Amino acid sequence: MINIMGPISEPQGVFMRNATYGILGALLLLTGSVTPSRACSVCRCGDNAFQFSDQALPLAGQSDIRRFRLSIANLYSTKSNALTPDEGPGMEHQREFRPSAEAMYELTDHLSVSTEFPLSFRRLQVSTDAGSTHERSSGFGDAELSALWMTNFASANGRHYSAGLAGSLKLPTGRNNAQADGARVEEHLQSGTGSYDFTFGGALARSTCASRVFASAYFRRNGTNDFDYHYGNAVLANIGGQRSILSWMIGSLQVNARHARRDLDSKTTVDNTGGSVAYLTPGVRVALGDVTSLSLSVQIPVWQNLYGDQSEKSVLITGLNFSL
């Protein structure tokens, strides 16, 4: 068996593997223990563009000067909300697996670009007094192009201060006209939103050799698709930090907040959409070799003030990362 961990002892390797499995199991338990929810996947929380928490600290044997990074990730979420008055009394429950591939390249010491290509696998259950119905959909999601500029602007007493700006463009590459039995399926079953969406914001960070803290804020402007559906514009705010736990393990803790306006359908407000939510997000990153690491995080809703009959549930995010 090849030891991909480098020069570590067998007891250390066994301990590391057991720790990794234990953390994964704990995150899965957390994911299943929070109240059911609704949060549209286009309204994901977190700092996906800036990625301070992913780039801040090197793991054992992994240099932070590599220019190319590849990540294979998966987002798992479940959602629920009341039906609209036109649909009658009842509840709608959605489950989504969202695997994706993301590539990032550092053009210079200050500028990097990235692209993400997701897939979407969704299941929608509608429960009314007459019973329950189920629908499924799958397909390519919307690709996203991002650019990040960052620089160190001060250093003192072993502390380094950084700032940056980030922007992204989401393209309507996912299908937005999926049909079943000759009719277009429900908007939240479509694998793409059918619109061009823009995000812009910035961040500040302070780092040492063993830890980093950061804060960031973004505004997301969503477009309107060909069926005149518009997901509500949103403001995102994040604060968090990470610290080396062991030479091959980094822990992180963040607070991710979002305020979104209500969705519009043909310029009419959509019930049970929009509002504010804050997540507590613990995570961990573990070295699996010289160029490979595993990342796990779970977003747990700790506060919410949502419009209509909806509530949030935790989101599990896993990733396999390569630095080349």
C-alpha cells in the first residue's frame, strides 16, 4: 500500500484516518439534526469567490505558491416551504445533490481567476390533503466565472494584513425549460436559472503563521429568465477564521449571513421566498498527500427571519482539492 501522506508513522496515519472518518460522521449527524428548510440553491451562503479560508494556511508538505488548483466538491441540501395560495394548502420539500468541478489559476501574485461547472440532481415532493407526488430532475447547472484581486497592505509583529476584491458572472448554461408530460416542470426543479447573475464584493484578512481571520461582504444581482422569473437580489456577509490543529489538519469556523429580497414571477411577488438567515459553519481541511487535501464543512442555521412559511436546514459541503 502506498503511503500518500509522506514521512509519517503508521500510528499517526491510523490516527489521522480515524479522525477524518470521525469528523465526517459528526458533520453528517449535524446535517441530519436541524429543522427542515427552504433556501433556494441560487441563494447559497458563504464566501465562494474570495476563498480566504481555503488559501490562508499551508498543510504539511503542501506549498502555498502553486499556481493551479482543482477542486471536486459536492453540496447537499434539503428545503421545504408552504405552497402558494394558488396551489392550495400543502408543503413542498426539495432535496438536491450538487457535485461540481472548480479550477483556479493564479495569473499573478495578486490576481487569480476560476471557473466552476456544477451538476444538479433534485427531488421535489409535494404533500397535500390529497396525498403526495414526487418529481425528479437532473442535468448540468449554471457555470460561474470568477476573478479575485488581493494584496498584502501591512505587516507588523508577525501579523500580515490583506485586502481584496472579487467578482463573478453566472452563465445560464443549465437547462431552464425541462418538461414532464408536455409541461414545463416547477421552477425549482430546473437545473439552471436561465439568467445571467453578477456578484461583487471584497474582504479583509489578518494572518499569522498558524491562524487567519477574515471578513467579507458581497452584493448579488440576479437576472430574469425567459419565463419572467427573477430570483431575489441578495447581500452576503461573512466573518470567520481558521487555525492549524495539527501539521496535516486545519480547522475553521465561520458565520455566513444572507439577506435576500423576495422572488418575482412575472413581476409578481412569490410567496415564501426571501428574508434573512445566519449560519454557523464549522469545517476542517485534512492533507491526503503532497498535492491533495479533503475539506468538510456544514452550514447550520442559527438565526432566521424569513418571509412567509419557510425555515432553513443545514447544508453539507465536501471537497477534494488538488494544488499543482
